[in-house]
Amino acid sequence: MADLAFPLAAKLIERLSSIASEEICLAWGVQADLQKLGRTMSTIRDVLLDAEEKQARNSGLRSWLRQLKDVFLDAEDLLDEFECEALRRQVVRVSGTTRKVCRFFSRSNPVAFRLRVGHEIKDIRERLHQLKDDKKFADLRPDHHHHQISDNLRENRNTTDYLVTSSKVIGRETEKNKVVDLLMVQGDDHQGGDNGNVSVIPIVGLGGLGKSTLANLVYNDDRVVGSFKLRMWTKVSVDFDITRLAKEILRSASGTKISEGLSPHQLQEQLRDALKDKKFLLVLDDVWNEDRNKWCQLRDMLTEGAKVGTKVLVTTRNSSVASIMGTVESINLDVLSFEDCLSLFVKCAFKEGQERQHPSLYEMGKDIVRKCGGVPLAVKTLGSQLYSKTDERQWKLIKDSEIWELERDGDGHILPALRLSYTQLPSHLKLCLASCSILPKNYIGFSTMDLIENWMAHGILESREHGDMELEDVGELYFKELWDRSFFQNVKDYAFFYQFDMHDLIHDLVQSVAQGESLTVDSAGTKRISENVRHLTFLKSGQNISTNLQKLSKVRTILVRSRENIGKSFLCTCISRFKYLRVLSLYDSPCELLPSSIGSLKHLRCLNLAGNERITALPNLICKLQSLQTLVLRGCVSLEEFPRDMRNLISLRWLVITTKQSSFPENGVGCLTSLRYLSIWECSNLTCLPRDTSYLASLRTLMIGDCKQLDLVMENYQVIPLRLQKLGIIGVPRMVALPEWFQGCKNTLRVLVIGDCENLEALPGWLTSFTSLRRLTLGSCPKLLSLPDEMHRLTALTEVRIVACPDLERRCQRNTGEDWPKISHVQNVYFEWL
């Protein structure tokens, strides 16, 4: 899959045109070189659509496209150099003294820069000309037709009008009822040597047939919910690590975070205590383990003392796994019938009744369905691509594609169908989906916040096409478009973000698209590592990691999810080797001090130190990162001070803070005028918000949580004009009323969440003037007795959620509560969490 070349070329040509006309390029005398580079790229771009179409049967052409894409990525790094220099000039102008200006020009001497950049432009042009002289290029022809069809797929697509009819399950009612009946049985006569109180029911089938979907249907069936006191769901995947699984099951059973320091014996005891004397349902999703001893160890931990009727539901592709674990006959999923597949396709591809208006499309749809081989995931993704499209060329392009003739994978027809669904994406969504290759496989509960931060960091999001939309809003729009097309699943809306999963076959597709650019490093180390790797994820420590990193230079992403890898040598190697690093995420790292050399990473756009409990300060040189857009310090509970020159972080849009400070320093957070998202979390000593309110003018989202000493009232109160769209206040016990200055966002606020504010006594009457408010959540506010009068003025309000506010819940009960008339116009009223 090498069809990222065209969207990369299109994006680069547009950037070249823009950068070549800027003052900085004129000053450094590189305008002509950039214009020549743009013309060369344009010539190559014109044949890329033909190349991408023919590559399915031509391995040489795929190799040519891979080489071309690598040159394009190097060109992108080069163009970022100009943007970095422009940002640094901006900081110098703002802070500027003559001495600082002289220092700036001594570091970035125009002549030296011109020579270095000129050499890099020449090198890229030579590499492009070499590829252009290749015979494969001569055999290609300019063709814009298919691209126009593909890009038309995103036009007139109303996200809110779809989301997602394809989620309706078709053709599995028999299997569902069979599983539910087995779950309702109190005992099991076919236990063999297993615990007679516990039945293990396997669901077996190829990838994409809907095993997890069926399990989820059963899990949420009313009969099942009413029959089991405790229900738990755990994603297993390839790594059948008993300790990890026991922790996840215990976390699911208790609903609380599990201490990392538990010994195996302590973990076993806590798990047994949590499950003892309970009739529970446990789903073990996507099991691959064929080691019976491992299963027996976990089973014994789960079943000791369990009540009669306890069930374990297992989904697996492997019949051997089912025979090892199962105590009853497996539920074997077969492919769906043609009729069921066609029904699913129609629901995904047509608006209700639309298929009758377009009989020719319906007939082509039948051919597409037959080629999907009865696999619902294939049917759903392709049908979703064609939703509400009536241009016959778009349908014919999918029906007659050569990709159907590719060698089938182990799961039948699924991978060619998924590849087709990818090739039909518009260019901007291809880039977004390909960047998901960095996401770990078989992980559940991804957040759109992390996803959108990553898209921003890699320059994928463009606001130009979307009017006044912020980059964050464009990212959410792109996520919804991919969700519409069934590339994401199990999506949950948490008001401030979406949580989602990615089917492992979609992950395989994304990895094939990325062509080895993303690498996950585990205990096996980094052997056979390609020098073109650009995204690295570390899950477990491997030997000689720093040594192996010396082979690389083009890495853009470092994502560390292992405490063992973080050391001074590792960080210094990353900083010295990867000058084009865009993302550095060190989750839960034990790092005590960031090297000052981090200030040299001028391309860095996302720095995530979430969960670092040891770091006490950040080096002031971090303020040289003028490209930095995202800084995440949540859970940095030992952080005592911020850098003194934070005002120089002029591109910072997302800031998530945990600090031991009692107040914010001057010239710090309050001066960050580009902020769009601010989260102040677990700041136990913080007493007030920043005194400088400059940051508030650009904010769209403000989250304040677990700040026990914080007083939200501002000195010298005035209503500040705000553009806030989402506001969350959670765990702020000193708040007895909403501060008056929040009135400044009455025309823009769409989401308001207030929780764990034990002293909040009333909502103000002026809240009813917030005519843009769509969602209101009130949780764990026991002193809150009633809603304001005239709530009917909130005509945009579509959801009210009231949880653990006893008096208020009673007053708001449908039809009977005293406050019910105030919210009777609201479409959705809930008295439980999401």
C-alpha cells in the first residue's frame, strides 16, 4: 500500500507555494530553489493517481512509490525548517532587544542557512529527478478522474445524520439467543475437571465475523444484566500475561485504580476477595493463548469461591483455544448469508428507502457484497464508504477494482475489502488513518484527545478548507468521518472527548499502509530495524536500545509506555539523533529531570509527561520550543515550578497541568494567548487561577479537577468576553456558586459539567441565558436542591444528566418531580453516568 504519495505531494505543493512567497525565503534567497522544487513535484504528482491504481499487481511500482514517499517526507522536514525559523523570529520581535536580535542572527546566519538549506533542496530535487527518470515513471499517465471521485466521497456528508446505522447487528439473532440461554443456565453438566460452579463458553470465528460484536450484544442484553451481580470485560489479545489480566479484571470488578506495587500473592488475594461469593460474568475478548497451564492458573484465581451460575465468555479465532478453555460446545460463527450481508450493506450504503430510487446502484451493490465473502466487517466498511453517494462511477470503481484479485489473507476476503475501503478515502482521511499506525494493537479505550494532538503535531489538520474552524474542531470532524466509515468502533461520547477502539484487522490495514514507518519495540529488541522508521513505540525494555537508536535519524515520534526504558542515556540519544522529532510522549516515566538539550528540538510539537511523579521542575530551555503545541503535565504531582519564560511558547494550544504550587507565577500561563485547551488537574495546593487573564480570550475548553483549595472567584471581578465552548469543574469543594465571570461565555458555551462540588448550593439564574448550551451534567453535588427557573429558555439543550444529587434527582423525575416542567423540553434526561 503506497497510496500516501499523492496526498503528501498535494500537501507539499501547496506548502511550497505558500512558503516561497514569504519574507523569510526572500531574505535568504531560496525562493527560486523552492519554486523549482514545486514544479518538479507537480510533474510527478500528475501521474501518482495512475501509479496508485496500478500498484496492486506491480511490486516494482510499489517499491518506486515507497521511495517517492520517503523523499516527500524528507521534503516535509525541510519545509518545517522555514516555519521554525519564522516562529523564532516572531519571539525575538516580541521580546526583542538589540542584543537578542544579534544573538538570533548569529545563531541563524542567513548565509549559512542559505547554503545548508540550498544543499538540502538540491539533494531532494536530485532524488526526485532520479525517480522521474525511472522507466516506471515513463509508463504512467496523468489522471485526475479517480482522485476527483475519491474526494467527492467526503462532499455533502452529514455526520450527524449517520452515526451509525451500520452498527445495527444483522443475522446473529440465533447465535445471540443460544449464548444468552447458556448464560442463564445455573449449572453445567459438562465441566470435566473444572470448577463445577463456573461455565466457560467459547465464541469462535474468523476475524471480522463479529465475535466481539456478538459478545457485546449478549453482555448488554437485559436478561444478562439482570442475572449477574457483576459483569466484567477484558481485552486479552496475544499477550496472555496473567498478572496484567488479573489487574485488569480486578480493576473492572472494583472500579478503582490498582496499585502498581502489589505482589503476585497480594494481587491474587485481592482478586479472590473481589469475586468471592459473587455470581459474575467475565468476557475474555480476543484470546490467542494455547498454553493450558497459563489458562489454568488464571482460571483458578477466578473461580475459587465463585457462586453457582458464574460464566466466562471467550472470543477467539482459534478452535484450539476453545477446546482448552471451553466447558461447553463452542458457538461457531460462520460467514453471514448473502441476504443478511445485503441487508447490512443497504443499511450502511443507503439512506432509508434510497436503494429503491437507484436500482442500478443496488445491483452493483449486490456484486460488491458477493465479493466480501460473507464477512460483516468488509460489508460494513465498503458500504459506509458509499453512504448516500449516487454517482455510479464511485460504485463501479469499487466493484471493478483489481484489489479484489490480490492474494487472500488468512481471514478470507477481509483484507482486500479493507484495502479497497482505504483506497477510496479522500486524501486528508488517508493521512489521518495512516498516522494511527502508532496506536498499539489490541488496546481498548483510545482517546480522541491523544489522536487529535498527534494529528496536529504531524501537520495533518488543515483549517483553511473549513472556514473559521479551530484545528481541534477539524480533528474531531475527521475522527467522525472515519467513524462514519467504520474504521473505529465502540465509540463512546464523554462530552469533552470520544473514547474508541480499533478492530485488529483495521490495525493490520493501517500497518500495511504505513509500510514499516511505525515500529513497536518490545522485549525482543530492535533487530532488523529500517533506517526509514519514523515512529517508535516502546512497550518493554529491549537490549541495547540506545545503541540501536544510533542507526536512525528520521524519527518523528517517540512513544514510551515502559518505565524501564527511561534513562538519561535514552533521552539524550533521542534528542541528539532525532532533530525532526514532533512527538515525545513519556507516559508514567520515572524520569527525574529533562535534559536541557531538549531546547534544541525546535520541531517538537507535542511533549507528554503524564504520570511522571518524580519530576520537580522543567528546564527553562524548554521555552525555546516555539513550535510546541501540546504540553501534558497531568499527574506530575512533584512539579514545584514552571519555566520562567513560558510566554515564549507562542504556539502552545493544549496545556494540561498538575503542580504543587499555590499560585501561578507572573508571565507564565496567563500570557499564553494561543491556548485553546487548558486542564488544571490534581493541584492540591492551588488557591487561584492565573491573575493575568490574557489566556482566557482564546480558550475553547477549560477543565478544572481535584483542586481542593482552589477559589474560582477572581479579584476585581468583571465579565470577561469569553469564547469557551466546554467547561468542566470537578472536585472543587470551595465553590459554593458559579463565579460571575463565567457569564462571559453565555453565547458560546455548549457543554457544562459540574461534579464532586460538595458545597455547591444553587445554580445561578443567569445560567438560563446560555442559549447555546446543549449538554448539562450535574454529579455528586448533594447540596444542590433545585434547578433555576426559566430553564425552558435553554432551547438548544438536548441532554441533562443528574447523578448522585439525591434531592435534585427526586425533584427532576419524569412527570412527577417538582422541577420536571423546567426540563421537560429536553430530549434526553438521565440519572446515571455514561
